[in-house]
Amino acid sequence: MSRISKRSWITMLTLVLLALFLSGCAPSASHTVDTADLKEGNFWEKYVVYYFAQTLDTFADWFNGEYGLAILLLTIIVRTLILPLTLKQYRSSKAMQAIQPELAKIKEKYKDNPQKQQEETMKLFQQNQVNPLAGCLPLFVQMPIFIALYNSIYWNPAIRDHSFLGIKMGIAVNEQAWYAYILPLLAALTTYVQSKMMQSQQKGNNPMMPAMNTIMLIFPVLIFVMALSLPAALPIYWIFSNIYTIIQNYFLYIRSAEKDKESAPAK
């Protein structure tokens, strides 16, 4: 198996393991405390979850106790802060498109020597500063935020007992009324849409495409299954984050491509 293929499958395995970790790491309800009491907890609670919960409490105060809007504001801030990574991902995607002819030549020239083909491909990536894994960077950066949000729901009774649009944010979706199931569906659907938007920009001779296609098919299903048993605030965060990404990708990829076509000289 090539080095790039190994990396891509390791990436997918990491995502799955993180998802499984989140599914089984809920603290006991008997440990519910106020936000201030988190300062007496372990390193993660004291230096990460506490400040995360404090931020959500502050935002909720701004919105008269509405934690759904607090999560929306937090999502916008987090996604804006990682925008430089997203732009790096965008530039890498454009660079990948630009070197497609060279990739095709390497594939044809070394079609009988996979190892040499791999070496020349990696050399081409390095020369053009292309990172085939750049598309996964924003996801990995968001994981600690997601885990902190997950923990803060259990440790903060104000979040756990709060309702947003008639759905209890701290209660698992599969323990609520039928309309709560809309959240996992929307989370999976928006994940699929934003994944397809990314996939459409990675066509060509990218050697990571087979594994990336698998990730893009599996991840929305995984999100749906997880969202059924996780507190409703988590799929709410997913939906907000995915909508932000969809809007962002529209301007970065689709709108940009339309402008490129309009500015291209007529043949």
C-alpha cells in the first residue's frame, strides 16, 4: 500500500476512533456541578472545559439565557478563527488542480513502477507545496472544541436542562419526541452537502481520492448514528458548523470557479 494511501486510511480510522470515544465518554450524571466548580477538577476540566463552559454561559447571558444562540455565536467565532487553515486548504486544492497534467504524466510514465510513481508524486507535491491532507486539518482542529462542548453539557446543569426550539439540549435525541430526530437528519445531510462540495474540487489524479470518497460516504452516516444517542446540543453544533462551511465553500469554490470562467478568454 502506498504511503499516501496509508495516511488517508489512518485519517479515516482516527475519525472513527474519535467518534467512538465521544460516544462512550459521558461523565456520570451524579457528577453534575456548577461551572465554577470545574476549576477544582482535573487538568482537562480546569483548563479547557471550565473556560469553554464559562464562554457559553457568558454568551447565553447576552441572549437572555438562550444556549442555542450561544452555541451559534461560538460556532461562528470558532470557524472564523480557523479560517486561515481553511484558506490554506483552499490554496492547496487550487494547487492540486494546477498540477493535474504533471500528475497524469507521472502516472503514465511510471505505470509499471508504483514505488517510483509514488516517489515522483510526493516530490511534485513538495515542489508545489501541495498537502493532500489539508482538507482534514479544519476537522482535526475542531475536535477538541467538539469534545469540550460535549463535556460542558454534562458538567453544566444550565446547558443540560435547557430547551432550544422545544428540544432538550442535554438529553439524547432518541429519548425525546419524534421531532428531535430532525436534528440527526439535518446534521447528516449538511455533512454530506459540505463533503460533496469539497469532493467536487478534488477531482483528477489525486491519489487520495479513493480513501477520501470512502470517508465522505461514511462520515455522514456516522454523524447520524452518533447524533441519535448524544445530547441534542451536539447535532445543533454540527448543523451550525456545517451551514457555516457550506456558505464558506460556496464563496471559496463555486463562486470563485464561476468568476474564473467569466474571466477566462474566449476560445
